Amino acid sequence: MDQSGINIMADIVKECSYMLGKYKAKVWPEFIVRRDKRVTEDLISDKKKGIKSTKGQHIFRKDAEFPEYHQPMIDKNQIHAPESEKRWDTNHTTLGHLDYKQDAKAGVHVSPWIQERIEEGHIDYLVIWKWLPFGLHHVLTEDYVVEYEIIAIVNAKEALELLKKSENNRFNWREVNERIS
């Protein structure tokens, strides 16, 4: 365990431990415009497919993209993956392709589509994060100040091994670290 008590996987280069920790940021207008556009697109897509969903469900999912957009703004080692290359979230100069995943009591959810990208070798690490305080989500609005914490960076292939045994596409990131140590 490092000084903050966060277990960093053995194969993570020490220079990347700087990513772990708490962050605070004001929601910028472009994030909200992009989120709202994508929520509308997803609602239309679901309706065409006969899937019942709500605007609130889609807002929750799109708000969870905040850290993947915020981190490249403050970390010179990351750039957000272009929309044309949307098989992962960011490119990191040391770690490679990263995909940001929100922690939950039930475990970190990784969709079958993302699992396929891991299997194909497109995603190297999963960056596990949670909203602060207490993992609570508030609908993001322009100029709202949010806090989140990056709690772990886990090897995507190791996470995939646990996901293959899962019946609900979820895994406990702490178990990945136990497999490695």
C-alpha cells in the first residue's frame, strides 16, 4: 500500500501513481452541451430499438464521463481519444489506452462491448473512480463544482479474467490487485 492507503498494482509504473487522489472541478459549458446531445441521441436510439429507458438513466451514465474528460485537461500525459477512435477513453503516455470506470457497491461494471475491446488488446488499464462525497451523484449543471476520487488503476486483462467468471458484468477491483500481488 502506498502512503494514502491505496493499493497500486505491482505492474503500474510508479510515475503514474500521481493520478490517484481527489479532484475538484467546475463543470464547463461544453461538457453539458455534449452530454445533453448524447442523451438525446441515446434516447432516440433506444426508442428505435424498442428499449425502454429514461432521460435520467442516460444523464447518470453521461455524467459519469466527467473524469475521463476532466483528466486530460489537467494531466499533460493524457489526451482524450478522438470520437473516431472511441474504443477507449484516453491515451496515456506511459500506461497506454485507459478506460475510466465508476466504482459501485455491486462492483465495477464493464459492458460486454468494453470487455471485447479489452480482449482485442485495445484497452490496457481501467481507471477506477468514485464521486465524492460518499459516491453520491448529483445531476451536473454548468458551473456546478464536482469532486471525485481516482482510487485505483487496474490491469484490464486481469480485470477481464474476473469478469469472465461474473454473471453481472461486474468485478471487484481489489480482487484484481490481490491476483497480481
